[in-house]
Amino acid sequence: MYYCGALRGNFIEFSVGIFLILKGSSKTVVQQPVSESVLPGDSVTLNCTINTETCEGEHSVYWFRHDSGESSPGIFYTNGDRSGQCMKSPESGSPTQSCVYNLPKRNLSISDTGTYYCAVASCGEILFGNGTKLDVGGCKGDHLLLLYCLITALVLCVVLIVVLTCVLYKISRSIGMHPQPSDPADPSHNQDQHMDSLHYAALNVVHKQKASRQKSAIERDTVYSGVK
């Protein structure tokens, strides 16, 4: 893919870009991993492997980052072949070699999210990799949202418990200050109790009759009295 860039002040503006596919070429650029999801503060290493023919001169490696909100990718890192490890093909007489270039990224933040492309200039050609999609902070954001929801629910439960405790305390205190009157006594019940408490005693009263008029036998009078 070819981009036309223009330097304006401290910024580089790129055109839309053109893909150029060369059929029958044995030169390939492979990036690993294809996608990576990490948390803010983590580190990751992107690698770019190029299989090309052995030729004179050094390889130049360029790294581009393309964000979904950007119209065109921006170059942010370049280096020569000093950081790459090249190894020739084990086949005898083969002119091909494989070179690996790494890009370490440390202390990542959400602003580092995007797709990273490597471009290798070798033997008069520029080869682009397939890209590595880097997602920073997506998982942690869900965890923070869940944590906030749990904390909010816990606070609401504590407030509800405190309110219910205060209401119950006021109700119990109100009942203690205003006791309910007892039921009036049933008159029939009291009468039964009085009747149960009555005791009966038999008294014999002997009246002496006068000599002139008392000729009959002594009458016996029985008087009942209630003793409480």
C-alpha cells in the first residue's frame, strides 16, 4: 500500500493510499499477533516478519498506526536493520532470508488503541504487513462499570437498613409512651367472683319464752350471713 504524505509544520498528512499487489513475488510480510486485547498499563510486543531475497543494503522498517477515528494512518516509528534478526533459509543455494523486527509497547493507554502496520523497505521495494489490531482498555471498562454498580447497590442497601431501623425504633418508643388501656371488667364476671368468695354459716339463736305465753317448744331460727 502506497501513501503520499506532505509535511506541514509539525504534522504529516497522508493521502487515501493505493494498494499494489505483485503476483508471483516470493516476498511476504507477516505480523503477529493478528489482534491483541490488553489492559491499561500493560505491555505488549508487536513483531513483523519479512521473507525476502538476500540483497545488498539495509532494511528500513516503518510502523504506522491507524485509529478508527482517523482518516489516514500516521507514521510514528522508524528504524534500520540493527534491531532485526535475520536468518537465511536452510535450503542450500536459496537466496531467501527471514527477518524479524519487534516493536515493544509499554505502559499502554486507551489512546494507543488502533491497528498497527509495519512497512519494510528492502531491495528497492516497500512491503506492508497485514496489520495487528490492538485494543486497550475495553475489558477493564466493563469491570469498572460492574464495580460501580455493586458499590451503588451496597450503599443503597445500607441506607435502607438505617431508615428501617429508625422507623422501628420510633414505633417501639411510641408504643411504650402510650400504653393501651386494659379491657373493663365484666360485671357478671365480678359477680361470680363475689359469689365464689361468699361463706355461709348457720347460727342457732335460742329465745327464752315468757312463762305466760311461751308454751311451745324452743323455735329454731336459722340466719345466713355473708362474710367477705
